[in-house]
Amino acid sequence: MKRISLVAMTAVAGLFSTNVLAADLGGDCCADLEERVAELEATTARKGNRKVSLTIYGQVTTAVMFWDADGNGVNESNTYVVDPQTSGTRFGFKGKASINSEWSAGYQIELQWQQADATKVRVNDDEGQDLPEFRQAHWYLASKRLGKIRVGLADTASSGIAEINVANSNLADGMSSSQAGGAIISNDLGGPAMTNFEGNRKNIVRYDTPTFSGFLLSAAWGEDDYWDVALRYAGEIRGFKIAAGIAYSEDTDTNNGAGGTFDPPTQAVNGGLSIMHMPSGVFVTASAGHRERDTWLDDESFWFLSGGLERRFFAIGKTTLFGMGGEFEDDDNDSANYWGLGAVQKIDAAAMDLFISYRSYDIQDAAAPGVDADFDTVVAGGRIKF
């Protein structure tokens, strides 16, 4: 019994002395460890620091593009592996921090890779290289009552205004711009430079109001000098999903950073409307735009119309079937009329979309009256998000 008591007393004494030693050391015993952890956190991708979150996101989009060109001295067909510009391969970082119950702050950085941009490939060039480019690089402050302000490389107020669509057809049809074969049409066949007059992304300051009854007002200014305003609406009315927007922009940056290359000041109006009958899945989408230049050049314009059906025919995800048509006319009176068909199949379990589209163009070059060119293209591919 004496031996057992002695062992027990020794153990208690050891435990007590250890606790006393730790108490004497205070927090210093962990200072080196905490400093090392901080160093590792600074060099390791993580969810964010203790105040600002970090989310990594992106997508990979590639396709096979068959095209056939005939006219204006070109008679050729070919097949390329391409990166569709409509929704190209990209990844980004974004985060947010709550300042208080009213205010928050955040950031977004996004880059895109286009090894073979479908809009830039040419008759004699299957690369159409466009590597890599920043799409977003800005911070923001947001208030629940006052709205949101962004500073840096960001979408202008008019960005996406002519691509509004409540259906999942944008990936395949390209809407009114960013169309596969665009450089072949404009540079090789003498057709118009197809665009929808959006400001896209620029170094700007942008303000968005809070949403009121589905309406959102935006304004942006930047570069030297560019400004635009836009009004958007999104909502549901009696079984119909509706999205719409209209924008006005002015660009007086006469060289656009090109070291003296003259590009006259422009004013543009553009917008879009998309409606879906939710019980049936029938939808109609339209967009149009007009741009004026402060020179002797003629005005530019476009219109686009698409319609179809979006239903869950298969358990894997919704299917979107559609037809489309439109027209472009540039400031040299070059024009292109087109029609097409397409389909998109979602695979929900893989966050994936498979798509295919066909377009047929009738192109007129104002420099060669009476000489038409034809261009047909089929693009089939997929996009997976992460």
C-alpha cells in the first residue's frame, strides 16, 4: 500500500508541475507555432483569411467547328477544334466580407484562355490565338439600401444587355455577337464586323441601384472617355418569366490606347427582351442595336430573333431546342443575313452542357456590288463548370 501511494503521489506531483510550467510560460509557448501557421496561410490557397472569403470558380469550354465558305475569291471548307467565345474557358477568384448588417465589401479577379478563338480563326489560320486576358479585376462596396459601386476592370452598364436570355440557348447560338466564323466573314469574305455595340469590360467606376420591383438601374464611366447607362428588368408575371434591358453609351476615346489609330466617337443604343411561358417551356428572345459615328461613315445596326422550347425530356437535365435569324450591317454598308438551328443538353450531375448549332449566312460586300458570298458553319462541343 505504501508503494502504491508513493507512485500515485509522484504522478500527481508531476502533473501539477507540468501545469505550473505551462502557466508560467503563458501564451509564449505557442507564439512560434502561430507565426508559422500564419506563414503557411499566406502561401496556401484556402477559403480566405479570417475576414474575407475566397471562392475559386471557372469553366472549360471547347468545340469542333466545321465551316464552308464560298464567294469573294474564297472557296474552301475545313474543320477546326476551337474555343467558343460565347462562353469561353476561364477561371476566377471572388470573395466577400461583411462590414456590418448594412455594408459589405468584396472583389473579383477572372482570366480567360482562348487558344483557338472561334470568332478569330481565319481561312488560313486555325489558331485565332487570344491568350490569356483579364475579364475582371475590381473591388466593390455594397449597401442593402444604397446599392453597389465597383472600381477597376469590370462589366460596363451595357455589358450583356443584348444577350439577355431566359433560356439556355446562348451557349450554342452566340446571340447577336461573338459568333463562330466572325473573322472569316468580315476579313476573308468582305462581310460586316459583327458586334452588338455593348461596352463589355473596361477600366471603369460602375454604380448599380438596389433592385426595385424587378428593376435595376446601372451607370458606368471610365477609360478616356466612355460612359453608359442601362435599365434592366427581371421577374415573373402570370406564368411568364421575363427579362429585358435597354442601354445607351458614348465612347469618345478616339485612339482606344492604340497610339494614334483613329476611331471616331460613337453613340449607341441597344437592348434585349426574352420571355418564357414556364408551364410549356416555349420561349422567344430578341435583341437589336444601332450605332452612330461622328464621321462620314454610315451608321451600323443589327437585329436578332430566336425562339424555341426548353423542357426536361430526359432525367439528366433540361433540353433546349431553338431556331434563330438576324442581320448585321456595318458602317461600310457590308451586310450579312443569317438563319440557324441549335440544341443544348444539360447534364445536371456533372454541371455540364453539350451543344450543337448550325448557321447559314448570305454576305454582301459593298465594295463588290452584286457579288455575294455564302458561309455555313456547324459548331458542336461542351462546357463543364467548377
